[in-house]
Amino acid sequence: MNRLNGAGLSLKSSLTLILGLCLLLLSQLCWANAIQTVPLRLTSDSITKIDLKDWVYINNSKDISQLTKLLEQPTNTWKKLPNDKPNQIGVSNYWLTFSIYNPDDYLTRIIALDNPLLDSIVIYHFINGELIGAEKMGDSLPFTHRPLQSNIFLYPIDLQPGDTHKFYIKIDSLGSVNTPMVLWSPNDLTQITETKNLYIGLQIGLLIAISLFSLFIAFASLSFSYSYYSGYVLGLTLLTASIHGVSFRYLWPNWPIMQQYIFTFVIPLTLGFSLMFTEKVLQLKYHNLKMLRICRVMAFMAFSLAAVMPFMPYSSAIYILVFVVLTISTILVTFSLIQAFVGQRNATLYAIGRIALLVGCIMTGLLYLGLLKLNIAPHVPTMIGLTCEVIIMAGVLALRYNDERKAKFKIQQQALEQAQRIRDTREQALLAESENSEKLEQMVQERTLELEITLRELNEANQKLTEQNTIDSLTGVKNRNAFDRRLLAEGRISRRQQTPMALLMVDIDKFKDINDKFGHLTGDYTIKMIAKILNEYLKRPTDLVSRFGGEEFAIILPSTEAEGAQQVAEQIRQAISESNIVHNDNHIPLTVSIGVSADIIDSDEHPMLLLEQADKALYQAKRSGRNKVCYYTLKADQI
């Protein structure tokens, strides 16, 4: 009986041990499911920079927008944030959590979330299980809403001894959800921030300096290459400043809406300038027309994308831009390599710059997809590639500028050599002329008699030509040149003899309508008929009628007072208005306006003044309704 009792006790002990082991295993499994409750233990001896990725957990649920519902979720919905998790583009309700336990020190720390492009971040802060506050920030809010004014998102915390701080972080963003979180001491964060800002400032300053220098060179040399390069670098500068959060902080801190559109607008715009710059720097117009057409088509597409992309969903636009950037970069690398192989000098450097950018873009893509693991932000390789490319492209432009300068110098040298050859040829010609001068002198003596006869004949012909040059070829009356000489001569006679001289300015009314309605041939015929009528009404040999210009005539009446001149003018006006002029079976209605001036000339300038007065009187007749004769008065000078 005792043996049975002992066996029973032994069996009972064994069952108890097995049950204990099972319970221990179950407790381990339960602890594994509830692992998110293990906090980071922080003391004064802890390092001042702690990467929180080993203590951050992510919630699998994607449809929880409220903290209360999140807290109701079972513990198995949380899992440790994997190190190889690829970056996502465009997420909502992205929940992270971590805890910090401070056993016995008074500490101040800052949580840094180093991704300045996140749209919305809400940090729920619990101390010992009690919610003490919620902080909302992100680039969808004005910059001043951040608890600490910094390019990245910072959240300061004070840790009392024995407190456990737990944080739930909700992230919504249309862009990349890259969440590098670091716990910093304030002093170390200040130092590292100053160093980082120095590097960023140097990069942005270098890009600005290169772009402005290129812009000034473009204005000075009127070079399209430098213009496109300046636009390209300015676009890269704005992109770099936006990626690092500098643009949001200093350019549009109160316009968060700019953050939603800046990348989808500037990236294709920058690509367009890059393609136009490529066309110029590789001189495709002279080396490869097919590549030239491809570059122009892609440039047009890039500028079109700049106008369309801001209106597309952000996540879709980003995927499209990634594809477009990689495609265009690959095509440009191919073009530059082809041109380098055919011996174009600038193409080799250009290809190196493009390859640097392409490698940077590929590395950034691999970092986003989690296929490449480097302890750097995903955008860093692209930024390094861009900086290298910009510097190399500046070198390409410098080489091209130097080549153009050498080519101009060579052309100048050739021009100087050509000028020297011309001078040598001229000296030889002068020498030959000197040698032939004696022969020429003899020939001159022989030809002197012939020349005298020829000069006599030329003088007679010149007199005839001079007479012809004083006649208007269309009307047969004197021309303007003859009028000017006659006006000066009659003015001197009037001044010497103190006799009045009158001038008439005659203009055909609405002559343009005659040309437009009946044609220019009819207009010419009309002018000839007017000249004929004017000649008929000038009886004295000293009177002169001349064609002043176009449809305007001028008449000189020596020894004629104002009344007589007005009488002659009225007779002419009446005769022309009553004339029956017919050309090509078309009756031509004609009227003229006449301006009259008369005076005794008292100086050499007076004849021209008298002509101006007659012209003003003509203008008064035109203003008064046309088909009139007006005499110059002081009132006409005031019109």
C-alpha cells in the first residue's frame, strides 16, 4: 500500500513538472506576442544617440484612424519593425509605437524623426499609462506648428525617475514613409544639426553659385547652352532645398500646400531644361539629327508633365516621375556614350556626369525597395549624384567655352593673315602702278586732245542732263530740287527789291481713295491732269509750278501780294473742281485744298518760313473740310 502511495506521489510530481514546463512555454509564447511592451531602458550612462529602430513596433491594421480603437486591438497585431522593410509611397493610418523607461535619473531627450517630407505626424505621449498630450506636425501644416523649429521633426521629452514613457505615432503621407527615429541628447543634436546644416548649406550654396554664374554668362554671351544649364541647376537647387526641408522653412513656411506640388512640378521642369541643355552641349544639331529630334520630343513631354503632374494623385505622380527620370537618364547616358565613341570631346565628360546621376538614382531606388542596405537616407545617393553631375557639367561648359574662344581666336588670326596678304597685294599693285606711271603719262599726253573733245561733248550732255534732272518725270513740271533752288533765288530777289513773294501749297483731296478705288494708274493720270491745269493758270514766265511730293504741288508767284495770290489760288481750285477728268471710262471727281502765304523776304531763312506758313494754311484748309483756299494767319499757327 505504501509502495502504491509512493508511486502515486511520484506520478503526481511528474505530471506537475510537465504541466509547469508547458505553462512556462506558454508564458514565453505570450511574452513573444506582447513583446511591444518591452521599453528602452535609459539612464545617465546611456549613449547620447540611440537609434530607436530596435524598439519600434508597427501595427498590421491599416484602417484604424483613432487611438481609442488602436488600444482595443489585440497584442498580436503589433510586430517589430523589420530592418529590411522596403519604403512605401503613400500610406495612411501607419501606426508605430515604442517605450522608454527611466529608472533613477532626471533626463532630457529629443526624439528626431529625420524625414522632412512626411505630410502628417501625430505623437500620442503616455506616462505610466496616462495620456498627457498629443502633438501634431508635418509639412501639411504651417512650419510654425512644430514644437521645435527645425527642418526635421523634433519632439522634446523630460524623463523623471521611475517613469515609463510610451509613444504611439500615427503617420499619413502621400510620399515616401521613411521613418528613421533617433533619441538624442539636446547638446549632441545641436552639434550634429549644425554640421548637417553646414553640409546642406554648402551643397545648396554651390548649386546657387553655379546657376547664377551660368545665368550671368548666358546674359553676357547670349548663349542658349548657359541659359538651359542655369534653368537646370536652379531646378536642382530647389529640389535639393525641398528634400532637406530648407524650402519649406525659409521660402514658404506658411504655405504648406506648396509641399504637395513642388516635386511634381519642378522635377519634370528640370528634366526639360536638362534635355534642352543636352541638345546644345552635345551639338546634336550638327552631329546626330535623330538624337536631336528625340531630345526635343522628350523635352516637350517633360514640360507637358510639369503642367499635368500637379493635378494627378501624388503617389501615382511619384511612380510616373521615377520611371520618367530613370528612362530619360538612361537615354541620355546612351546618347552621350555614342557621341563619345564617335570622337566628340565633350561627350565623354558629359557621359561621366550622367552616369554619376544614374547610379545615384538606382541606389536610391534600391534603398527604397529594401534591396540595398546602407546606413544613409534613401535620397542621399541621388543628391551626391546630382552634385557630381552639376560640377562635371560646369566643367563641360567651361571646356566648350574654351573651345569656342580658341575657335574665335583662330578666326581672328586668319582674318589678320588675310589682311596682311591684302596689304602685300596692295603694295605690289602700287609698285606696278609706279612702274606704269611713265607709260601712263605718255598715254595721257596722247589722249589729252581726245579728252578735251570728249569733255566738251560731256559738258553739253551734262547741261541737258541737268535740265532733265529739274523736271518731274511723271508730270513734266519742275521737281522738288528745282523748286528749292528757285525758292532761294526768288527770296533773294524779293529781299533785294523789297517786293512781295507768294507761295501756294496744293494738295489733292482724298487721293488715297482714288488709288484704292480706281488703281494707281488712274492716280498717276490724275496727278498729270492736275499739273496740266496748274500750268494753264500760271501766265507769267517767272511763275513756277513744281511737284512737291506725291499728290502735293508747290507754286512760286514772284512779285505777288496776298490778294493776288489768293485770287490765283481760287481760280485754280474752282477750275479743278469743275474739271471733267475721265480715265478708262471712269469719271474721277477731283478737288484740291490750297494754302497761301505771302510776304516780303527779309532774311535767308525767311523763304523756308514762308513755305512752312503755306503748309500750315494748307493743313487749315484740310481741317476746314477740304476743297478750300486758306491764307496763312497767326491763328493757323495756333491750330
